Amino acid sequence: MVYLVLKATPVSVSANAAITNHLMDLISAKERGLLQRHCEPVELKFGVVLCEPDQPYRYLYFPMSGFISLVTQLAGHKPLEMGLIGNEGMLGVTLALGVSTAPMQAVVQGKGTAWRIELAALQQLLPECPQLRSVLQQYLFVLMAQLSQSAACMHFHSLEQRLARWLLMSHDRAHSNSFHLTHQFLADMLGVRRSGVTVAAGRMQQKECIRYSRGTISVLNRAAIEGLACECYPCGLDAYRRFLGEPLPDSSVRLMAEQGTP
């Protein structure tokens, strides 16, 4: 898979007023004001590479909507997704430990918006913002736990279970019941053949869990997808809740609201 390295596009902050970043919400208004003074709201476009492994970050991102995929790649193999970052997290959190080098490639997988800050600006802010530093350290621990869970999931669980987990994670972060994905992109992210994803997604569509059309996946029955997923999905949520509280809006409530269900 070839990704284009493009620039994020600045957007109006008023467009994002209804959606926030959970880590920012956890710090005091004073620290949040200091942080946002050095940030700019930008548009995240599908397929854009935000950082490369073993290279210093130029910018760090606090997503408000959309989601970013953490990808690793071995020579001679296609990219493999290890984790997702949405408005529950941050890209570049290793800076909380004084590490400014990216461990993995980060690719925008779901378009949306984010607060973007230059590396040097956040380095200067962290000593002045103890709450922010503490929150980022806690999130880094949670992210490490989720990455190790993902590694075990890829080894022990079936493709259908992993696909269900991935769809739930994407649904949580998309702020929509529909998001753009091709079977080839899904296959690359899950480290399997495209034919395998086509079969697994086809079974989910037959069960009326999802609808797939022209590269767009729509979630029709979230509860049914949760029943197909492995225990890794709730484990990841529990790890986050223990340290940082409820990370995301309840997707099932959002789904019913958008469908007009009382």
C-alpha cells in the first residue's frame, strides 16, 4: 500500500465546537487554554501520513473527530495496523517521557478534525502544565496495554472476531454510523488477504450487522457486531476507563438517535 504524505488543512474552530478531545477535557481550564493557545484546528484527510517511524515528530495531534491508524511494517510485507487513535487520545504521546521520535507510522484512516501543535511548543509547555503531563503519561500506559492486547488478538483470534473488533473501534471514533473503507484497505490493516476480508464482511452483511457499498461501511446492528467480537474490544475500553474515565460517547445510543429510535 502506498500512502501520500500531504499537509493537514486548517479549519475553523467553530466547526468543531460540538466535538472535543477527551484528554484535553481532563485538564484544568487554565492548562487547556495554554495548550490551545499554541494549537491550530486542522482537517485530517483520509490516507495522509502524519509521521514516519524513527523520525522526529514535526507536529503532535489531539483528534476531535476521525481517527488515526498506528501502522508497523516489516521488509517484504504489507503494513499492519497495531492501534487506533481517536478523540480519546493523542498522536505523539511519547513526548511525555521526553521521547520526540515516532515509534510507528501514523496514517489518517477516518477523515475528521484535530488540534495540531508543533513539537517544540508542546516541549516548552509540559513543564508548565503538570496536569497535562500526568494525563499524557496515563494515556501512554493505556496505549501500551492496548498495543499488547492487539498483538495477542492478531495471533489468537479469528479474522471475523478481529474484523468485528476493528469495526467497533472505528465506529467509536468515527462519530458516524458510516465510514469509508475498501476491502483492500481492511485487508492491509488486518494483515490478511483481501479475499478473507471479503468473505468475513459478506457474512456480517448477510447477518444484517453492516451494509457495504462502494467502499462505505454502515453499521446497522452494533449489538450484533459486539457479539461477534472477541474479548479484546471490552478489555481495551476497560483499560482506558480505569485510568482516564469514559473515553467516548455511547455508540449504541448514538446509533439509535441517528435512526430516530426512541
